[in-house]
Amino acid sequence: DGGITQSPKYLFRKEGQNVTLSCEQNLNHDAMYWYRQDPGQGLRLIYYSQIVNDFQKGDIAEGYSVSREKKESFPLTVTSAQKNPTAFYLCASSTRRQVGTGELFFGEGSRLTVL
Amino acid sequence: AQSVTQLGSHVSVSEGALVLLRCNYSSSVPPYLFWYVQYPNQGLQLLLKYTSAATLVKGINGFEAEFKKSETSFHLTKPSAHMSDAAEYFCAVSDGQGAQKLVFGQGTRLTINP
């Protein structure tokens, strides 16, 4: 079945370590997104990419990095510069035409806990 | 820039009662508006959307929402709550078909009491 796969589902990290969250889609979508979810703050956009080898910062990009070397993959690295990385991270994808009409497809999320 | 405000981070209703989740938007252009639902430890799924056609929009699972330009609102309703409706609901906005991203509200957690 087509969809978005995020891994790992749960991840624990020690302070000062970088960690990479995987996001893979087989929907042939051009656009991919990373959101961070915290209780009471909704979803905040970290990075997004409309096309391979190109990406833009969202509202809270500091302390994060991404790459888009393949259409299917959009990994997110949470660096040691991110001061409060414990959160639920959601990856989404869409065709570029569908973004404005709200049809984002989400993965099941990755929960990162910093010990 | 567009934004949405969801009034009430938690809403609790009895099974069979009316569900009303509030969303107000701010946009300098005619907005497209959306409601998404999130079940525990899962991603979001689209519930319904307004994209400048009919102002009363029907979605999945018996939910509907009405776009009211004069009130800058897009409230979500369901006549009779079911236990399976317990979830978190997010309102979102884009600035139209050419938009590159959605902006989400803070979310409202809906609890259904038996």
C-alpha cells in the first residue's frame, strides 16, 4: 500500500547527541514536510521541500537540518544545537497542487525523548 | 500571514450530545480552511476542507463545518457525539491553491463521556 513511513517510532537520545529521523514515501509526491508537535502548541513547521535537492526553512528551523537527495526520502536531523528537542515529530507529503487544497498525507510520527 | 486560533484546548461532551469545536482565522487573502483529526500516537488525517465553493462543508464521520466570512470562523460540528470521536482536532489554513504550506492551530482535544 502507498503511504508514508517514519522511523523509528520511539527514540531516546542523550543530551549533546545528534539524531536522524527517517521519512520515506511511495506516493510519488513532490512536496514533503516536517512538523514538530508539542502539547498545546499544535503543529509547527520545521522544514519543507517542494522538489529534490531543494528545501526551505519553516518557522522553527534552528537546531534542525534536512536533505532531499531522493524524491522518496526527506530525513530530519535533530542536532545538539536544538535546545528542547523532546517532542513528537510528524512527516507529511503532498503533490504540489494539493498543498494549497490541504491534502497532506501524514506518517505516524516519531517520538523523541532526550534523557 | 495567515493564522488560525482554536478556542478551547479541551472540550468534553457526553455521548449523543452536540460537538462544537471553534476555529477563527486571520488571512489577508481568501483562505482555504481545513480540519484534521489525530488519534492517539498517530499522524493526522483530513476531515474536511473549504476551498471557496459551498460554505457548508461535509466531511467524514458525520462532521461538518461552515465558513462564515463575516465572523472569520470555520467551526466544526457534529450533531451527536460517539465514543470513537475522542481525538485531537486541528484547524488549518492556506492562502489558496498555490500555497506551499499549511498553518495549523493549537489543537483541541475532544473527550466523550459515556
